[in-house]
Amino acid sequence: MILGVIADDFTGATDVASMLVRAGMRTVQLIGVPHDDAAPSADALVIALKSRTVPAAQAVTESLAALRWLQRAGARQFYFKYCSTFDSTPAGNIGPVAEALLEALDADFAIACPAFPENGRTVFRGHLFVGDQLLSDSGMRDHPLTPMTDANLVRVLQAQSRAAVGLVRHDIVAAGAEAVRGRFDELRADGVRLAVADAIADADLRVLAEACAGLPLITAGSGVALGLPSVYAARGWLRPDAAAASLPAVGGHAAVVSGSCSTATNAQVRHWLEAGRPAFRIDARALAAGEPVAAQALDFAAARLPHEAALVYATASPEDVKAVQAALGAERAGALVEECLAEVAASLVHAGVRRLVVAGGETSGAVVQALGVRVLRIGATIAPGVPWTQAEGRPLLLALKSGNFGAADFFSRALAQVA
Ligand code: ADP
């Protein structure tokens, strides 16, 4: 085991894991800190927490527990993965968690770099851009839980941190890893413990990964991870495995369960329906009225599964969702749908489904819990940030897609990729 990653949410964990696998590291994702010390065999282990929006003290406690587990598992370097839009509340949690990890590792310096150029997230002079816009002009301004109203990450991180926050400017990154390490030394001498690092292209991320080779901790989005496998290979720690992404063929039936109401998922469901493929719609009102909706969905799917993949979906347009929420309350509607889809997923697997696509972050969480899955081996990428995964030790492949990922043909494309 080489790299231990602590991710602050579930789909973010899958994103960074997918990045490592693409570059030849055998990677396993753990859902929460395992209860025992038995670590699966892999080059990198990623612990998925749900710590992005919890109170800072709780995020620190959970992250330290993950760190200790990864240390016992033998990790040589650690990576705190957060969102490429630096999602955090004004009270944290990126600064407090990063500083606590540094202290626990007896380390005095780490970079902070959310850049992910492939997805349009770049950092220049400490400012985060989403495509052509500053973070503070992007849709993140109005995020319900983590509104980001300042694109200056040095300022944002400083407000969350005890020690001084610095900057590694792009001209230094462009000069290469040695120049960057020189800058690290200067910053350290000035008492800086965390430094925002500029990166506007993958080449910059590779330089940063190389410059951080001797540091115990990296804090970043998933981008910096793309440079790590070659650094480990150069050190003789890793022989990149061309088959790192290969998962076994599992056979069985295939199905899709969709509880996301995002624009992308709505397009994906529409695409499936327009292709004339079998689909059963879950009606939240029928659920609230106590109708046996899950059983009906299963009956529908079971009749078709021997011949073709079936979709069970609650996905609805924003207007429909609003109307249902007005009638039932947003929380109750969401919980009813999640519970139903989780039950449907579990009974589909019981009925012989071995390849399952799930759309929706919260929905994926509920499904994975209902299936009793705690460990996922990461396979090939379907769309940026979404890989196929295998429930460790079981003949069950899962593609867990967060809302806005994937093109319109995502469901059929995903299913065509595995046997
Ligand atoms: P995303 O990744 O797109 O945010 P999530 O699964 O995280 O998707 O969240 C979608 C939420 O909307 C879930 O709580 C789900 O149960 C709920 N939901 C899904 N369909 C409906 C619907 N038709 N009416 C109301 N709520 C719904």
C-alpha cells in the first residue's frame, strides 16, 4: 500500500479513485472507516467520509480516525481530497481538517490545490475559475449548503486556518518541481503551513505531484492525483499495472435505478425512454399513499430482466419535483423515494442483477447501504469521475453516478462496457 486517501464525500472518493486507477494504481474505496484492521490488497486505499458539511470539529475527528486506519494499513503518503470547487462552509472544513492532519503526521507543510483542468477547474494567482468564470461568479455562488462567494482561495483558506496561508504562483509552477520545492522552503521559513498552489493544466498538476513527493500530506481535488503514480514509479514504489482497471465478468442481469432529478439525469432517462427500453416510474405520491410501489417495480423488472436491462426511476422534472415537495414536504418526499429505490435495488440483486447502474449521490448512498456494500474495487472509467466498481469479493458490479455527470447515453454506454 502506497497512498491513503481521505475523501470528504462519497462521489468525490470515487472520482479520485478513478484518477489513480487510470494511471495504473490498483485502488479500493472504503465506505467509512472500517471497523476492523483487515485492509484489502491495493496500491491505494480511499476512505469515503461524509464530512464536507458536518461541523468542523466532527470533520476533524472523522478525518483523524481515517488517517489512523490508513497509517495502520501501511500508507506511505496521505491525500486529503475535497471538491474541485473548494466546497466548504465559512466555518471550515478544509482548513481545520488539513491542519489537524498535518499535526497528526508531525508535518509542517502541505499544498492546497483543487484544480481539475479536464473539468474546467483552474487556479491562477490563488483564484479558482470554473470554466471562464471566477468561482464567485459561477453557480457555486448559490449552492444551498456551501455557497462560494470568494474566488480568492488564499483568503478563503486563511479564514479557516490557524497558521498563515501562502501561495505558490503559476510562474514558479511553470519553472518545474525544483523551483516549487524552493518556494515550499521559503513559505515554511515564513511560518506558512498551507499554501494554495496554482495549476491551469495537467502539466502543472504533474509538477506539483513531483514537488510533493517528499511530503507526508497532499490536500487537493482529484486533479493532483493524476501525477502521483508516475512519481511512485520513479521512486521504485510502484509498477503501474495496465490491468489496474480490470474487473471480472459477472454475467447475470443488468438494471438501472435512478433517483437523481438533475438536468443530466433527466436527459439520460429521456434518452432511455425514447429508445423504447423498459422503464418503470416510481410515483412519490403513490408511495406516500402506502401503495406497494417497490413490489410493482420489481414485478415489472423481473418479467423483462431475462431479455433486457430495465430501468426503475423516480427522476422527474424540476416542476414535478416542486409539486411533489409542496404536497409531501421535501424531506419526506426524498426519504420515501430513497427508501423505495434502495429496496428495489436490493430485490433486483436478489433476483439476479449483477450489473447495476445507480444515478444520484444520495440515492447511491442509500442503495450501497441496502446492499450491505462497504468496500468497492475501482474499475474502468465510464465518464469523467464515474468508474465501474465491484463490490469487493462479490459478483456484483456497480456504477454509482452523481447527478450531473455523464452524457445522455450514459446508462446504455455504461452497460455496454461490462459483461
Ligand atoms: P443528485 O446526485 O442528482 O443530487 P441525489 O440522489 O443525491 O441526486 O438526490 C436526489 C434526491 O431527490 C433524493 O433524495 C431522491 O430521493 C429525491 N427524489 C428523487 N425523485 C424525486 C421525486 N420524483 N420527487 C421528489 N423527490 C425526489
